[in-house]
Amino acid sequence: MHAFVVIDFETSGLSPAYGARPTEVALVRVEGRQVVDRYQSLMNAGVRVPPDIQALTGITNAMLRTAPPAARVMEEAARFVGSTPLLAHNAAFDSKFWEAEMARLGRPAGHPFLCSLLLARRLYPELPNHKLGTLVSSLGLTMEGRAHRALADAQATAEVLFHMLDTLETRHRLPAQRIHLETLARLQKTPAAKVGAVMGELRGEG
């Protein structure tokens, strides 16, 4: 099983294309099915956070005024990640901010990016939705800390990943040696109607 870094951003808005910047980042390094290291920091990117987002995350403009500069935090984050593949819950969101911040630093950002949201849709189609909070409660997991704070969300995402790996081995009978980056990347792109066939192929049934 590859090592992954689970990443979660809290931000000032929905997209860097409209001027939004990160306000907090958390990184959780997983190897096998264990968390082996963590990094978390608020960051001051020189943007104001709207009242509704302050209420959602608990991250206020006053907190950000005394936070370290975004460039310093993202340099530290880049060193923490290195060349390790990234995983996020709703990677379409976090990958945009990662790429935008790496571009500001003049760093490459071509990391493989797995999405636990897409994987959960394939593995748990019976759930009413696949929001992180729903997965945590439905799968019997525990969230440490406040939801919509980067470290709590990243750690919860790591727990969801571990549960999905167990599901692949037990419910879908995939041998552990066949569960790797390429397997997960393929599954997250597989249409829901074809998941069963792909699982059979991965088990070597045809």
C-alpha cells in the first residue's frame, strides 16, 4: 500500500479563480493503515473571510492577522508532502487550492490526487449522501475536534480511507497486494454501474 498525505484546506471562498485563498491547511501522512505524521497551520494570505465562512469554520479575521504568512506555511506544506500522492475529501476543491498555491511559490504541483468522496460513492452507494460527516457517523467512526477545521477533517478523512481499505478486502474480497494507488485511482473513475465488474476483474475472475 502506498503512503498518502491526506490534505484539507479551509479557505476564504469557493475557488482560487475568484480570488479565494487558504486560511488553514492540514496534512496527515498515512502509511499502510496508520497515521505517522501531521502538519497543521493557519495562514495569513491577506484576504478577508466573509462572516458566513467565519461562522462555519470558527476561523476569524482576527485569528488570521497573527497567523504566519501563507507563503511560509505552503513552503512547509510542500516540504511535508514531498512527492507523496495526495488524497482529499472532494479533491476537486482541495486540488485547485493546492495547485494555485504551488504556482504562487513557483513549485510543480503534479501530484496524483485521490478523492475519498468519489471512492465512497462507489463503495457505499446505500448511504443518503457522501459528505464527510455522514460517512463518519454512518461508518461508526469518530471525528476528533470541530468539523470544518482542517486537522479534524483531514484526520476524519484518513479514518474513512482506512475503512474503505477494509471494505475492499472484506466486502469485495480484494487481496491486500492489489489495493494500491492505481487501483483506487481506477475505482474512483469507474461508473457506479460497472463497479461490480471492475471488482471481479481486480480479483482475477475474468
